Amino acid sequence: MTYTDAQIGRVLKALEKNGLHRNTDIVLWADHGFHLGEHGLWCKTTNYESDTHVPLIIVDSDQRGRPAKCEAVVELLDIFPTLCELCGVPKPDGLEGKSLLPWLKDSGRATQSPAFSQFPRPWFYREKPEYMGYSVRTETHRYVAWKNLTTGAVDFRELYDMRENSRFEEVNIADRPDQRELMRCLSLLFPRSMILP
């Protein structure tokens, strides 16, 4: 991480040295998170927050000098539409994701749509997975449905209140009767492409 940070610093210094920092928008992100022993796991192996929460830094050259941290739930799919809007380029038809420009202007803005992820079990790609875990993350909850790839049935469910398990999902509340309606509502958020029953 220190090496990567140093390389980013070199790029930023080169932009400033050549006077390009005044009209250059910068986006820095990672494609996935990383377990460092949470849940007894290492690397990227789940739909949990440790794997799906990634660094995302956007510097709008028009708003330079106004740093802000935004807690809204967003997706990496949102990067391309954001760049289109920042650069004044028309967005292609059928584009997934939304521009994050409103959150760059107002970092306190609430989340407007959930984030989705999926990960197979077993996760080793040399084996055929038995299950696909589909996850939906809202501002308050993470719901994971494990679809049996042979039968098409959802065999297991996980539900976490992220207000209480802010960084590491620890208490699965999916079996609580008072959570059934919430799980039903969260399951309706999945895109059709995920083909959940």
C-alpha cells in the first residue's frame, strides 16, 4: 500500500508540475476489498463488507480544495457515468450505474439505490461452484441469498443490520420472524439478471 501511495504521489506531482492539475479529474478505486482474518478468511472470498467495500476517491478539478467524506452506498458501475458527466461526454444508451456528481456536490446526500455483488461457493475457480451468493447492500442492511446452481432454489439466507455490524457482519438475523418482510422487500431489489426466485 505504501508503494502504491508513493506512485500515486508521483502522478499527482507530475500533473501539478505540468500545470495539468487544474483541468484534470482524478478517480482512484480498487476492484475489491480484502479479508485480513475477519471471519477466519483471507483474500477476496465473500459478499461481506470486507470484500465489497473498496477505496473510491474522486477529485473534481472544478471543486478542488473542498475535500469531503461521503458515506453513501455506491457501486463501481457508477464510475463511468460519473466520468462522462465530469467531462461533458454524452452517456451511451443502456448504461448501467448513475453519476456520482450529486454526491460530489453534497457529500451528506443519502443513498438512493442499493449496491449489488455476487460470489460463488466454493470460490476456487478450478471447481464448479455449488452456490452463487447474491448480495444487496442498502444504507442499513446487507442481505445475501445463496442460490443452489443445480436446483435454482435459494437454500440459505443471511441478513445483517449494518448499523450494528458496521464493518464486519457478525450477527445473522435472517432466522428472526420479525425480519421476514424486510428480507422479502430486499429480495425484490435484485436485478432480473440475477434470476432470484
